Amino acid sequence: MFKFRSWQLGIGIIAMVLSMLLVMQLKTGLKIRANLPTRQIPELVKIFNNQKMLINKYEQENAYLRQQLKEFHRDEEIIRLKMFGGLIPVVGKGLKITLSDSERKLKDYEDPIFYVVHYDQLELLINELRAAGAEAIAVNNYRIVHSSGFSCAGSTILIDTKRLAPPYEIEAIGDPINLKNALMMPGGFVEQQILSFNLKFVVEQKDELIVPAYTGSITFEHAQPAKEEK
């Protein structure tokens, strides 16, 4: 009868255990491979590419903002904002316009009210200059800003709280040729609402005009700064 020696028995047991472990490992590997989300791989690649594009976009925006911050000059920006608000005097080429009541002798049947400068005519003339590109405007050395209001005050015109009487000397800084062409356009406001009533209207091109700073009120009683949206 064949007898197993002790070392042979130990080797057999070890071999059997290793075989069982190998089989279990193979089964586990097959199970893991079967459960891999292969169908989601294209979607994951797409998400990865989208995120990569977003990162590149944010990096470009960050570089642009850093460049803007680098080029920002605080003092120059303050001066620019003051110029825009009319808070400092400015100088430049432009037009000098004289607008006044008609000097023509009226006939008995003519109503003199049609031959004097009214506040709405002056206001519309200012708007025509702005639309033509005027960057700074003054009337009788009083600076006009975006909040300036016009109204009638008897034989004078009230701009904000400043009472002005004719002749009205309007100084507008801007391209003189563009401003003049816009005003003297055939069929335009000046021809229909000023020249047709024989109002005195003289236009002069100037190489240098000095428009003073705004001296009216800039206080706000009701408006407050709004919070910026993030």
C-alpha cells in the first residue's frame, strides 16, 4: 500500500489552496470586466473635453483682465470721468454759434412771438449738436451737462437755475466740419425752425475753444448707487 509522506501531503494542500485562489481571482477579474461602464466612456471623454475648453476660456479671460488691470491708470480714469461729467474745463476745436432774436422790422400783421428765441429752440439746437458729436457745450459761458434742463422765464431762458438772455453764444467742442454740416443740412432743424423765422444765426469755426466746468448742483436726493450684480 502506497503511503503519503508528510511533506508530500503539505505540498498537495498548498497546491490545492493555490488552485482555489487562482480560480477565485479569475472569476473576480471576469466579473469586474463585465461590470465596467464601457458605454459611459464616450460621455466621460466628452465631459473631459468640455471641462478642458472651459478651463482654457477662463485662463484667457483671466489673462485679459490682468492685462486690463496692468494698463489701468487711476488718475487718468478720474480725469476722463470728470470730463464726461463736465466737472472740469476742457479745450478743443469746434464751433461758436450766435443765436438771437430776429432783427427784421416786422409788419403790423406779424406776431413778434414767432421772431424771438424760445427755450425749446435752444434746447433742440443743443440736442442737434450732441447728435452730431459735440463733446462739450456751453451757452453764454455756462456748461451744459446731460442733466441740464431748459425752461422759459419771461423774456429770458432758464437753464437749470441759470437765467440767460439773448444773444445766446453757444460754444461746442467737436469736429467743426461735421458739426456745421449737421446743422446746415438742407431741410434740417436749423433751416426749418431758426432760419425760417429770420432769427439771427451765425456759425464760426474755431481752432480753439475753452468750455468751462459745470457749476450747477450735482446732489442726488432720491437716487442711490445700486449694488452690482456678481
